[in-house]
Amino acid sequence: MTKEAYLSSLVPRMYKSEFDDKAAEILAQHCPEALEKPMPVPIEEIARDKLHLLIKEYHLSENLSILGQMCFTDGLVEIYDPSGDEYREVFVKAKTMIIDPDTYLKRNFGSRRNTVAHECVHWIYHRNYFLAMEALKGGRAVAQRCPVEAKDETFKDVWTDVDWLEWQANGIAPRILMPKETIADGFQMIIDRSKKNKFVSAGLIPKSKWILEQFAGFYQVSQTSAAIRLSELGLLS
């Protein structure tokens, strides 16, 4: 296993092979039943009721290039106001999670849920890093803005601290929503259902397409995220 070349001692050291364990740690504390049986993880309830985070909706960018933001301290954050076609600042309290409403409206429900899980990872594993940066901000909220596009892993040698934090959150979030401990049972459950579907049995609906749609719907994730997760675990050829 290759050691990850982290830039700062403040960035938590994690191997990619540990992401499933990190997701399981979060679920064991906040939703242990998800480690025992297949279920859609109530990620927004975990954020609000278990982590005591405030979820607010603001547009974060003009073109949805930023899906979410986790605010670690009180202060000002920049938002986009579509009514005036301008950026402005609003005051937020510490522990505020901002989700761009277009994450759901222009993408899908699964994308919103993944964004919430992503921000939860930042709060749980990365807040000490950002709190250490607090003295440098001077009245602005210490926050992490989470872009749509993931960094190319080919260029890890030039990643910044924040790039590493995003990589960790990107890797752990879908594993919270589709935990390794029960995903095989969930996948088998969908396969069993496909055998009872008359349209699939008659060849009127492609079996693989139906299974992926149903699996993504059950876990309330995007089909793209579902396909990647199943492929990673060798469940989808």
C-alpha cells in the first residue's frame, strides 16, 4: 500500500483502504442499524439530530460549481443571490451546513444526500484542521466549500491540504450511504425482486438497468454513485 503524501500534519492521515472503516465508525455511533440490515441511511436526520448541525439552503455559486459548504465558526460567508444576480455575504453560526438548493433541483435527490454526507465527514474528521485556521480569517466564517468536480488523483503530489480533505470526504460519503457491511445483502434483495418482476422476466425491461435503478432508489443515491460503489465491491460487472 502506498503511503499518501499529505502536505500538513493537521490533515488526518487516511488510506483509501480505510474509507469503509471510517464510514462504519460514523454509522456505528449514529445509525448502527445501517450496519445490520440494508436500509436508506437517514443522513439528514443524522446531521440534524445526532451531530446537531443546522442545515440551511443558499445558492453558493452562479453555475452550481459548489454543492455544499460546512461552516466551523461564526462569521460571514459568501452566497450567490440569483434574484439580483450578485454575490453577497450572510452571517452564519458555527455548525451550519449550507446546501445549494439546486443540488436537488438541477441534479437529483441522491446528489443532495451525498452532499449532506460529504459535509458530515468534514465536520466529524476535519473540524480540528479548520479550527486551527480560525485565527487567519478575521471575522469570516472558517468554512470548507465543496466543489462538484473531484481532483484528478494523478496529481496528488501537488495537492493542497484542502484537496486532501475533499478527497477524503468524497471517498467516505458514499460509503456512509451504502455501507460495505450490508450492501451485498441489499444488492441480493434487489436481484431477488427482479426475478418476480414480470416485465424483467419477459425481457421488456433490461434486467441490469432495472436492478441498478431499483438499487439506487432503495438507497436513495444517484445511479452513477450506485454503479461506482457496486463496481468497487465487485458486485456489478
